Amino acid sequence: MDMDELLENEQALDNTQEFLIFTVDAIDFGIDIGLVQEIIKIQPISTIPNALPFCKGIINIRGTIVPVIDMRAKLGFQPGEYNERTCIIVVLLGSELVGFIVDMVKDVMRIPQESLSDSPSIHAGDHRSYTSKIANVDGKIKQILNVDAVFGLNVTQ
């Protein structure tokens, strides 16, 4: 491989983003891989009195208390049974760790910028859309989560 090919490959890599692809209610979603700290199996969750309906409670990860969000509830889907594929994606939001329960983690995917388009603004009222981008990869749609909107935070990356 000569220097020109190396530079082209490097530019192509600069033009892609990596996303963790997971499923909630048979829909593929993605989250910026840079936010993901770890993926763990579903485990017993301690409930919190008067928590918001989508907050399942808290878990202890190596001495750190982490709130856990059920993404089915947060995204407005019907509750589902947890099974051996259900897992918790632990993300770093600002300086806080937050876990969110998903039906299944599928893959880490490099998506070129040209395969990403803005999410259509068809949400009701003043609610922000939970998806920031739509990825079309091999004819399959992946909805890229807007983490700020989903968690109601003003997190800068």
C-alpha cells in the first residue's frame, strides 16, 4: 500500500463514526460508542420509592451506585419480559454513570457520515426527538439516539 492509499484510508476512517447497535422492541437503535463504558447482563435492580416510571432503580457496579433506565418504558413501548439477551448498557453522561436496559446488544458498527441523515421532525408539540440521526446501512434503518434528549441532559461531547 502506498502513501496515497494510506491517506485515503485514514480520511475514510475520519469520515465514519462508531455506534453500539442495540434493539428495543424490535427496532435497531445506535449510540455513540464513545459514551459506552460497559455492557453487563441484566441483574437484580433495587427499586427506589417515588422514582419516575421509566427508572427501574439502582444497581451497584464495583462500589458505584448506578441508576437504571428501562428503555422500553422511556421510549414509550410496552413493557417486555427480561431474558438471557436483555442487558444493561452503562454510559457516561457528563460525570455520571447511567445504565439503560435494552432487549439485545447487536454490534459495534462503523457508519460513514454519508449514510447518516437528520431525523425527521415529526414529534408532537415541544418534545424533542429522541433520535438525532437516521442511519441507512445496507438498506436497514438504525435510529441514532440523541442522548441529551433521552436523558433530559445538556451533555456536551
